[in-house]
Amino acid sequence: MPPNHHRRAAAACAALAAAGALVLAGLPGTANAQAGPAHVPSPAETAAVDRTSPEVLKAMQRDLGLTPAQAEARLVNEADAGAVAGALRNAVGRDFAGAWVQGRTSERLTVATTDASDVPAIEARGARAEVVRNSVARLDAAKARLDRAAKKASTRDAPVWYVDVRSNAVVVRAVHSSAAKALVSAAGVPSSLVRIERTTERPRPLYDLVGGEAYYMGGRCSIGFPVTKGTQQGFATAGHCGRAGTATSGYNQVAQGTFQASIFPGRDMAWVAVNSQWTATPYVKGQGGQRIGVGGSTQSPVGASICRSGSTTGWHCGTIQQHNTSVTYPEGTISGVTRTTVCAEPGDSGGSFISGSQAQGVTSGGSGNCSSGGTTFHQPINPLLQQFGLTLKTTGGGDPGPGPGEPEPGGTWAAGKVYAAGDSVTYGGATYRCLQGHQAQAGWEPPNTPALWQQA
């Protein structure tokens, strides 16, 4: 980030506290306050940083060792970093090798590339450039080969593997290194792309109790995020909590709904449709019954802060370690989850992961505990919404309506649709490329959200 970026963020947070609004002069895509009535939202405004719950901020302060000002500055910086990283990913194309944030307030953004000629463009956006050997596409392809090999081989002693952009390698974490070597050999992946790490972890799903609100289906699990599908209300949760057709009752033991679809293993995603006694709200339950508002589902970058709600252990925060992780549980391997430093314990399964006000995913499983520390994996929310055609309930940005809406006349962008980084749409006669994965909302049209869309 530019040297004055942290000062800009701190100033923005002071303005937030004083006036209840974010005005980030100088940030990419931010309209000058003197330029007239047309205001283009900044990355922090698009990410609804100003609506982040006090419960989230307090948990960040406790678990990440931050002051109140640092917690707010970190969210502002992470929102800005996500937009800059997305723009640079589009700019360098197949050379892109990942991006991550560092520093107490995430004030430093690093963008990696395989081509040294990309360095000036990266540094021009205020990011640190790192030239590496392998592109993200090459590492993703290698991990995909490990995923395919794992379907035919036992990975109980090599339970976790992921693309680690910071070390520019595919990391395999193994209880016995011989198990990792066997998996790599079976996949036919060059050893130069792989780093093997020894671990004592044996991750498992976190079944018994709940994060957020409890629900029951013979056992007990947790509501992740309230959703809708058309006029049907319901919630997203972990796939290992139930199969299609499984009936549920709520925290009060009142009949609640039925699992409509569930995937586990492979992925760890499901959704439950509820009856007319239950209403989907745009909130996550925090400590003491406090309600945490959900503003959207913009995916945070590696290194960003993230918090989790769980009935067993309450609110805990940490950082995102890796996206695109595979992990083997006793029931089988799941892929495409995110690995974090947030602790969890049995009973926190299915609950909500959130960065600021942006939904990130539902708790899947992990290892360790909240006394000595641990690792937790979550199923990202955007693939879950896309898989089942669901719409996330949110507090801001307008209601996208019942499921993906009709495209804007003459264009392809549509509210309610899930977009991944790099996707292209047309709107108002112009073409835009997605910078950060999210579910589109009314009010988040491409011209209005430079944090999410870049005109091609």
C-alpha cells in the first residue's frame, strides 16, 4: 500500500466515529466530496465497513491484539486491498501468482507475478511486487490433480493440502511424510511445486452443538446464514449436518424445516427450507444475543481478518491463511474450503464466518481448540449460494429479490447472481470485469461499485 494509506484509513475511521459515514479521499474509485452530488462508493463503503457490528470489532481487538482504531483501519485497508488486487489480477492476466495482506492493520498488500515486467504496474497501484516461478493457474492445476488422486487413495495421514500463494507452492500437511509423498506421486505432480509440512492435526467435522442459533435433526448443528430461494425462506449450513429430506427443529424445539439439498463429502454445503413460522433475517447471532448485520458476501483476501460465531466458544477472530484448501475427514475429503487461524470446538459446526459485515462461509471442521489454539476450515458462502440458487439475506445494498434476477436490458449483469473474480458482464453498453467474488445486489451495479467491477 502507499506510505500514506494507513493514515488515510485512520482518518477515515475517525470520520466514521465522528460523523457515522466513511469518506475516503484519494482511495481508488472514491468521488471527491466537492465534485458534485454524484458519489461513487469507495471499497470500504461497498464492503459496508461503516456497518460492521461492534461485536465483530470487539472480537478483532481481543483476538488480534488491536486497538479500536486499528480494528476499523484494518477493515478499511482490507477492503481497499481486495479491490486493488482484483484490478491487478485482471491487468497481469496469466502471470498472476496471488495476493495477500500483511501488517497489524493489513496496510501492506503484496501481489505476486511470474513476469518481472509486471512489477512497475503493480508498484504503481501502491502494492509490493514479488516475482515468483509459478502462477496461481499452475498451482491450482497441480492441486486439482491431488484432488483427483485423493479419490482413489487414502489421505488420512496426509489430511490437508492447499495452494499457498505466500510460499508459491502447493502445501501438503501430513502426519507421516510418506503419505504425502505417496499422494504427490499418485497425482503425478512435480515435486518442485510441492512443499510437505509435518503436522499432528487430524481434522474432523464439528457436529454436536451450534454457532449462532441452534437447530436439531437428531443431533444438533448451527445456522450459517439466512437465505431465500424465490419466496421460500431458509438458511445455509454445513452439508455434514444432514441429508436431503432430514427434518429440523429450531433452538426452541419447534418444528422448523427440511434439508432441501446437501453435499458431503466432496464439499460441505447444504440448505434448509423453513416453514411459515420462521423468518429469514439478515443477521448472525453474537455474544449476549447481539445481532450482527450481514451486508454482502465479498470474499476477503489471504491475510485478512475473519471472525466466527459459535455457541460452544462464542466469538473468535483470526486471519485467512489459504483459500482453495482440501482436507480429509474420517468421512472423506472435501475441497474448495478456506483455512483460517480462528479456533473452534465441537458444537461450532455450521456457524457463520464473517469479515467485517461480509459473509465468508459456514464452519466445516478443524483441529485444536480455543484454549490452546487451532485451525478451522469453512465452506465459502458464494459457491454454496451458486450451487443451490440461493440469495443471501443482507442489511444493505437493496434486496436482489427472489433469486437471480433478470439481466439489465441490453446487458448481462443481474442482481442475485454470484460472480467470481475475472468474470465479465455488460451493463449500460459497457463491459466490466469482476474484481472480487460476491453475490450481486440491487444498488451494486458495476458503474456504482469500483471495488467489485472494473470497466474493460
